[in-house]
Amino acid sequence: MDEQNDFNEFKPQETMTELARTIPHYPANTAPLISADDVDQALVRAVAQGDPRALEELYQRHGRLILTYIIGQVGSEALAEEILQDVMLAVWQRAASFRAESTVYTWLLAIARRRAISARQKIPDESPLSDLIAADNTGPLEALEQQTEQARVREALRRLPADQREVLELIFYHDLSGPEAAAVLGVALGTVKSRLHRARTLLGRWLRLGEIR
């Protein structure tokens, strides 16, 4: 079976027992904490060895958040799903090149960003925006007030320059650190900090002074 067919035929399966064998074992009194990224790195190593089940596990662990990020970049769920498949194919093909210089999640986001930028160049110029505010279960009056406030925040976010909006999304929605966001964007940490500062300053001014209604 060739590489492409292996990718096309991967199905949801439990892989954590097998993956546990790839993580070093230590005596109980000396064992370090195993982080989520340790598990992710074990999965990437398994993918590099041609294990489609490990690829499926990576998809299950991160696919939803990666998809949300891509939707925010291209503004279309259908297109975002296609891009996500391209991202997973890239992981399947390039897993052996992962050097653990960032977390696996950061690596996935960086691949997704490059694919989204490429796709965005082929569609009409718009300003897509992820819905960064989750809906809450409230009564009708509270829901109306909440929707109004959410609409103001969304409009304020929409007005931000794209590079500032993207930094906000990576740090506050995807919970990346400054260095991780810099790795995804391919810019210096100082650039991330300055974009974040300018974005927060603009949002605070617009919302505090009622410039957006």
C-alpha cells in the first residue's frame, strides 16, 4: 500500500496503549510528569514510522481547534475542512522532519496558517473573523444584552489590522505563549508583543469610549 493510500484509509482507533511503549519508563519515585506534548511527540514519531492510527489520534486531539483557527482565516467551514485535510496530509508526509523546536500543536498551527494563506489568496478579499466568544445559556433579556456586547466586540475585532487580530486569536483563543505565537507567525517575539499591545490599546479605546455600537 502506498503512502497516499495509507493516509486515505486511516480510521479512528485507540492508540494510546501502543504509544505508551514509545515514552521512556522510570521507577515510580523518579518518574517525571508526562506532558500532553510528550504524548503528541510520541504520536508524531509513530506517524513518521507510517502508523495511520497515530495520525488519527493527532487529529482527534487537535483537529477541532485547528479547524476553528482555519475557519477564522478563510471564513468558510467547507473550505476550512479541505484545508485541514491538507494539513493532516502534510503531517503524514513530513512527520519525520519535526524537530521538537516547538510544541506539536504550534507546529500544526504553523502548517495550517501557511495552507490558509495560500487558499485565501485564491478567494475574494474579505476579512474573516473567528467567533472568539462562546454562547452561554441565559434568559432572553440576558441573551439579548450578551448578543449586543458580543456584536460590539466582534465589530471591534473586525476593525483591527489582520496581523493584530491574528495575534489576539493565537494568544487568547488558542492559548499560545508569546514565543509559540511568534513561531506560528514566523516573526520575532518583539513583533508579537508590539502587535498585541497595539491591538489591546485599540480595542480598549474603541469599547471604552463607545466608538463601536
